[in-house]
Amino acid sequence: MAAVQLSSLGLSQIAQMNELILAFSSLLVGIVATVLVSRYYFRRSFDKSLTVFLHFATSLFRGIAPEVRQALRIEYRGVPVDELFEIQFLIANTGERAIRDVIEPLSLDLPQNCSLLDAALLHVAPPERQVTLTKSEHQVRFEFPVLPTF
């Protein structure tokens, strides 16, 4: 009878040991799978990406009758204006990381048949960032330090 009790006790310990090994190996497989999946999605994400979002663009003379438009004379700082467009856009970093290595300033280049009358910044974030606009007839350059100094 004692021999039967010993063997059943040994089988019970072996079963518990197997369950413990199974639990630890499941935990190890879960950790490895989590690390691999996280690494895969991290590498798939965009590191750095500047995106331009068009807020709105409108032709201010649109809808005016041709007869009225021909009789209408508009000047901006002494420059005659035939067509007038207002465009608002947003430039944002849509990547996952901060952009630290801009080689050239951002610029907006206009076609040769267009002339820039004026450009202004409506909003800058963070507010401490200093942005300088350099305007010419066919280009606007946005110059700013990439990482703000706080």
C-alpha cells in the first residue's frame, strides 16, 4: 500500500511540474511574440514625414459677372491684380519622431504665370518657435530652428 501511495504522489508532482513548465514556456512565447510584433510595427511606422494640409483655397473674383469684372480695376500696393486667390494651408510633422535634420528651409514655389502679393503666418505651434518668411515674386521660404529652444 505504501508503494502505491508513493507512485501516485510522484505522478502528482510530475503533473504539477509539467503544468509549471507549460506556464513558463507560454509566458516566454508571449513575451517573444510581443517583442517581435512591437518591433515590426515600430519599424513600419513613419519615422519623419512633413505633410501639407490644404485648409482652403478660393478665387476671390469667382462668380463676378464678366462685364463687371472687366470694369473692375484692383491694385495691391500699386500692382494691378487680374486674378486673386487666397490659400491657407498647414504644414505638420505627421511622422512618429521629431524632425531634427532639415537641410534646406521649406519653400512654396509658385508657377511662373503667378505672382505672390503677400504671405502671412496665421498660427505657429509651439508658440515659442520663431518662423521667418522670406518672400519673393514666385517663392515663399519658411525658415525656423527645427528644435525649439525653451
